[in-house]
Amino acid sequence: MISTPHMQAREEYVPSAASHLYCPECGATYDLHQQQSYCQNPACLHPLLVAYHVPNDWRKEHLALGPASMWRYAPMLPLQRIENRVSLGEGWTPLLPVKRHPGKLWIKHEALNPSGSFKARGISMAISRAKELGVKQVVLPTAGNAGGAVSAYAARAGMKARVYMPETTPMVFQQECQFMGAELHLTPGSIRESGAQMKKAADHDQWFDLSTLKEPYRIEGKKTMGYEIAEQLQWKVPDVVIYPTGGGTGLIGIWKAFVELGRLGWTNGKLPRMVAVQASGCQPLVEAFREGTATVIPPAHPKTLASGLRVPKSFGDRLLLRILAETQGFAIAVSDEEILDGVSQLARREGIFVAPEGGATWMAYQKLLKMNWLNRDESVILLNTGSAYKYLENMV
């Protein structure tokens, strides 16, 4: 991405308003300027969030001076110096109206990000902050897309990357990591087993862990989806956001974005009702929501063709369930057969070839209509988190 001198000056003029890190569970605070992972209170071990001062000299009008990427929101992002930015042009993806529901239903089409998925946002931010804090090598377990993204951004930053991935992950995800120069380790089972294998590595402590929600900055990249949705809707808050939820970083991020937009005074402070969509073969969050529990019980044998939804337990399950309750949201599951039907329907009706996770949100929307949980007069955003082309091996 090439920016004009004027854009560069604008970004220098309005620096990051980040102040510190905090635990939303126990209230502990942490230094923004040191490497951090998650809350170290043994009774807590919760994901950390970034706190911000409201920048008084930043207005909506300034956004036009920034880049057409997620970095247009730099004052409400945690990176301290622009020279540490590791970018491939992520963000500012289209919000596509669904033609059969004009003015009420949109698809946020994240497949157009670098590396073909929304993971580019969170990984760009995490790698940028890692660079800023002196990290030289990063590691993570992945269900697929995050591995490709970390391989790409680590290469861009001149870092080493190590990726642990289930051996059943479609070949394109494996090859993507290898072409980008990452050290790839294939494991049996799901991402749970990949994470366990990663922890067993003798030199694990020499690598900075970028696992979902075990560092504070992937949320900050993902939250820019919420900022973009608001800006693309002329700062109107949608009634409902339907999100395919594995680790759930993006659901937390979008919720956080609308909280911050209310504090900025750029929206009316309303929060959209957040809906978590999972696959019926791996639906721990749905079951916990239905039972009213504070945490999830991971399934013994998670199974779904939607790799991003084959996450037995999110590290942020408590926060996800709290957000669903706070926003009067919902959690719903769809079968693999329904997911494939959803992909096909959107392709034929709208010309949008979504990933299985995107097909899941479309089918969840239709189910929620039939349940009368939402109605056609409400404004609804469906998240398509990635490109169908990377999943063809699983879908045929």
C-alpha cells in the first residue's frame, strides 16, 4: 500500500489513543508497552482488552484522509508508531446488499482481504505490535486461515513463523503456509490437539504465542470490521450482526467496536444484537447459551467441513457468552448439509461465492426468521469470513 504524504501527515498528527490493557473479568491492568498475553491472575486467565482515551482531535471527517484499509482507524488502534505497521492492504472490504432484501440485509465480504480471509486483520495488528515490542518469531495453532495469514504477515515483517495445523485441513491452507516460508507441523485431531502439540515443543517459550485470544491485539484488528460496518451504513447501527463463531475473536471485536463508537459519539450508543453461529457437529457455545452456563463444555469429537468452526472451546468463552447476554443476542447451530446449501444459495442468487462459514450465517438468518427471533424489517449484517476457493476440497 502506498500512501500520499498528506495521508501520512494525518496519521502522524493523530496518534494512537491506547492507554493500557485490562482484564474485563477481574479488572487487573497491564502495561501496553511490554509483551503481554492474557490475564495472569490464576483465578481469572481471561483475554485482555485494549483501553483507549477518547481522542478529542479526531473526527469522522478525518477518515477520508486515511488509507482505504483498516488503518484508517489508527487513533483507535494500539500501534504506537507508523513505521512498525505491517500491512498488505487489509480491511475496507465491501458491504454487499442482498438483492432480495434491499436496504435491510448485507453481507460483509471478508474474502477480499489479503490471504483470502478476515484473519488478515487480526494477524496484521498482532504482527505489527509484536514487531513494535521486539518479537522475532511467532507461533500459533490454526484451523486453516490464521495459519496462512500469520505466514504471510510474518514474511512481510521478516519474522519466523511456526504453524501447527490439523492434518485434515484442506491442502491449500497447508501449501499457503509452506510457500510463505512458515515452519508447518501437521497434527491429528482438531485445533485442540494442534495447540497441545505446540505446547509440547521443547523450545515453545522462545516463540511468541499468537493463539486466538491469548494475546490482546488480534481483537483490535478484527474490531475494524465493526468500524467499517458503521461507516458504510453512514454511522447507523445495524439491528443484528450474525457471525460464524469458532474462536470468536471477531464477534468480540465487533462488539467492542460498537461500544467504542458510542463513546466517540459517532453512533447513538446502541449495540447490535450479536448472533453466534456454529456447526451442529461442534456447537459448544450454542449448548452453553441454551443451558445458561458461564462456560462451555468442549465436544469430544468435533466435526464439520467448515474448518473455522471446528473449535472445541474458545479461550474467550466466558466473554462471548457475556456479550450474547448483554446484547440480547442468540447462539444457533446449522448442519453441514445446511452449510453447503447456504453456499450454493448465495452463489446462485447473489453471485457471491462464500466460505462454508458464510453459508452458515445465511442459513442461520433464514432459521432466525422462521423462529420469529428477527423479522425482515430489521437491518442485519451477515459475516462471510473467507473465500470459498480455499475450501473446495471440503465442499465437493
